[in-house]
Amino acid sequence: MRNRLASFERYFRFAELGTDWRTETLAGITTFITMAYIIFVNPAILSQTGMPVAAVTAATCLCAAFGSILMGAVANYPLALAPGMGLNAYFTYTVVKGMGVPWQTALGAVFLSGIIFLLLTYAGIRQRLVSAIPHQLHAAVGGGIGLFIAFVGFRNSGIIVTSAAHTVGLGNLRAPETALAIFGLLLIAVLQVLRVRAFMLLGVLGTMLTGLLFHQLHWQPTPYSLTAIRATAFHLDIRAALHYGAFEIIFVFLFVDLFDNIGTLVAVTERANLMVQSGPNAHTIPRLNRIFFADATATIVGSLAGTSTVTSYIESSAGVEAGGRTGVTAIVTGLLFLLSLFIAPLIGAIPTYATSPALILVGALMLTGLGKIEWSEPHIAIPSFLTLTMIPLSWSIADGLSFGLTSYALIQLLTGKAKTKDWMLYLLSALFLFRFIYLAK
């Protein structure tokens, strides 16, 4: 048994990355807790297409488990996967309800996008797209995503609310759940300052327990059965998707997933110090083809099970901040999603006021890399600023990254600094411009 554990530790590079089983396990639990909301939010959105809630719940747990375990085992990264937010909304409101496409046909389009992802991965195109991102923008992407998830945390907690006069404004801080979120924010901050190793997880659980003591833990179990997945599993209609000529649908699935995924990869791997310097001004993500293989395969499995596009989750940053550095973190998260297949209603007991503080402070921690940006150099500072601000303001990692890369490419071209070796960057920018014009809302 000891020899087997030692071989696992060598495979996951525990000694090299300075981690251990306890740290990785706690990190995996932390990641799961911060993203467990998807078990209920995804079915709530997709059910508006006519898909049964219980079936989508089971499909969500299954593909999140499969994708996370595959990512951890094959790519050895602390990246958890699940059906992507934004992509599920596009699936429901634009494709099915807006275009009148049956959900079975939409699942067929998701399947086709996953196949194309696999082909692009084997051709090395997805890897080249990642390499085309200037290393100067890596910190800006991480910072922008940090602001994005912090804003999500502020909104979910009620600290920030929608305002008709000012777009957003300060919420009612005396509201019980908002007050509990503020308590959780302080609790996690104190635990972190005291250097408690499981500060994030303990903070979430401590806030949840406090809510229970003050009778603010509201939970109503709903009927659920694992066999319900039969109502969506293998109901996708690939032939109809091809006949429908769903180029635009597949393109959006491809575009948003690709660049959301790239943004998440860059942010999480840089924060975890998992990038490798490949030159004086270049950094690469090792085993990138394996990461994309896991992502594409999970999307295919998700479409077969009955859910929208599966992608890497930025909540993985919470596990990284808890010390996760290897694929064991993702595997633990995946195993918890697998367990959720049988106890999904119990996961609903985790309130947003307990997880929101974790998102806020993870967002804050992701801003530390902004000091690496050369703010005195306009050709770097301007694209970095646009990336940093447009990710949270557009509510889209893909859109924010698009603004940053396009502005960087245009500045290089218009100031005579363009180089032929960066042709992929300019091709990518042209694709972004086409997407903004052709798919403008």
C-alpha cells in the first residue's frame, strides 16, 4: 500500500510541487464547495427548454465528476470542470427559446462542438492560440478574472445590488444573509492572516454553521432519482443539428468555451506557479494538449448525458489558494460530484452567503500579479487595462480577453511593431473583430 501511494505521489509530482495528500484533499473539497451551486443553477436554467430538472441535475453531477477526474488524472492540474455558466444561458435563451431549436438538436450542436474541439487539439491549433496570447497580458487576465469572481461574490452576498440610478449600489447590510456574508468575509480573512492552512474551507463551514445557529439555513429537499438521467441521456439529435445548418450555434459554443477556458487556464496556472518559462519573454503551460483533451472529452460526454458545454471553472482558484497544486485536487472535486449523484438534494443546504466570501477573497488574491505589468509602457498598459476591466464589466472572460488581445494587436500594427512570427495573434484578433461585428447583440 505504501509503495502504491509513493508511486501516485511521484506521478502527481508531490515533492516537486511541495504538496501532500492532506493539502490536496482540502483543496479539492474547497473547490467543490465554491462551485457546488452549479448542481442546482444549471438544471434551473436548462429546464426552461423543457428538459426535466431531475435528469439535468444527474447529468450535471455526472459530467462534472467525469471531467474533473479526467483533468486531474490525465493532465495533472487542479482544474475542476462542469457545465459552463453563460454557455447554459446561451443554450437556453438564445438557441432553444430564441431560435426555436429543440433541445435535442441543441445538444447535437454541443456534441459537434466537442468533436471539433478534439480535432483542433490534435491539430495543435488550440495550443497555438494559447501561445499567441502575449505573456504581458497573463497577469491582466488573472486580475480581470479576480475582479469578475469577486463581483460575483459581492452580488450573490447582497453586499452589492442592482441600482436603477447607478447600475449597481450598496445593498442592505443589515439583511441577515448579507450580514452573515460579511461575517464570513472577516472570518476567512482572519484565518488567512493567522496562516491557518484550511482557512478557506473552515471559513465557509464556519459561516454556514453560524447561519444555522441564527436560523438562516433554509433547505427544502426536492424529489430526485439517479435513474431520471434516462430522460436526457442519448437524446441528442446530431443529424438534425447538421441538417439545421447550425454554424452560428456551434461557432458560439466553440468561441466562448475556447476563450473562457484559455482565460481560466492562464489565470489559475499562473497563480499556482505552474507555468514554465520557455524563453526570455515567453511562458508555456505544460501538458496543454492533455488539458484540452480533457475539456473536449467532457463536453462530448456532457452532451451525451444531457447538458450544455462543459468547461474549466474559475472557482478552481479557490482550491489553488487552499494549496492545491496537482490533479489530486481536481480528482477529489470530481469524486465529490460523483457522490452528489446520490445525495444531490443535500448539496442545496450550502447557502450562497457562505460561499460568496470565499469568491470575494479569492478574487482579491488573484490581483497580486498585477505588479508584473509594465504600466509605464502604453503598448502593454492599455491592452492590460482593457483586459482587466472588460472581463468584469462585460460579465464575460471571453469578451474581456478579446478586447485585450485585439487592442494589443492593433497597437502593434499601427505603431509598426508587428512581427511576422506573431501571425496567429493577428489572425485571432481578426476573428474577434468578426465575432463582435457578426454576432453583435
